[in-house]
Amino acid sequence: MQDFEMTVYITADPRTVWDAITGDEGNRAVMFGSVLRGDLVPGGNYEYVGPGEAGAETVHVYGEVLQAEPGAILQLTEHPGPIYGESHAELTSRMTWRLEQAGAGLTKLTFTNDEWSEGHPSQAETVESWPRVLSSLKTWVETGEAIPLSA
């Protein structure tokens, strides 16, 4: 299974980037209107909830928090939400956001999506979807406006 990794440099400090990754405003802007809910501590559970086939509170992705150090790392297991099929709990991957200070007011963000279970339906899409999301995150943090995410 092919892993995805991408690095972007964002003109902001790591804590600002962390807040964009974990906060409601940043998530709504770059995660297709969803917000990140849950307890961002190791062993905690989370879910991305937003507009979708099941209404305004559709669970798109959920899982467990593996690591969470504000301004440094967020690592999560990932399962597609229940609306994406009966086998959603058996499908998994891992998402990791690593943030490093790369100079005054500059963050190096390295995002990895790996450890894919066999047959995960989202894996093939990552090569297109994550670059758009990460580019939108960078643009949103730097300008306050996200890029359009639809094709």
C-alpha cells in the first residue's frame, strides 16, 4: 500500500498552525465544512463531523488520538465514517501532522497518511485530496481565505 507524505512551509508560528489544524474555524475552511471533535490527548477519541449524506452532523472520519503535543505533533488513527459502508471499523490508516519551527514566523508542516488497511477506499484519492487540503490550509493560515476544494 502506498503512503502519502507532503511538506509545506507556512508563514506562521507552529502554535498558529496547530490552532488551524485543530480549531473549528480552520477545519470548516479546509476540511469541507467539517470540524474536529474529541479529546486531543493520547488514547482519546475524535471525529470529523460536518455536512454530508447523513445531514449536518455526518461523521466523515473517526478514530483514536495516538499523539498530541500542541504546536508539535498530532497523530491519529483514521476510520471512514459509518455512512461509507458497513466495514468502516475494519478500514484504517494513520494521519500525522508534524510541525517544526523553520525560522522566525515560519512553520515546516509535514503531513503523512500511512499504515493503510487493505481495501481502504480513500487511499487512491489521497494523492489528489491531501495536496488540495494542505494547500488550502497554508493559504487559509496566511491569508484568511481557503482555496476552493471542489474539482
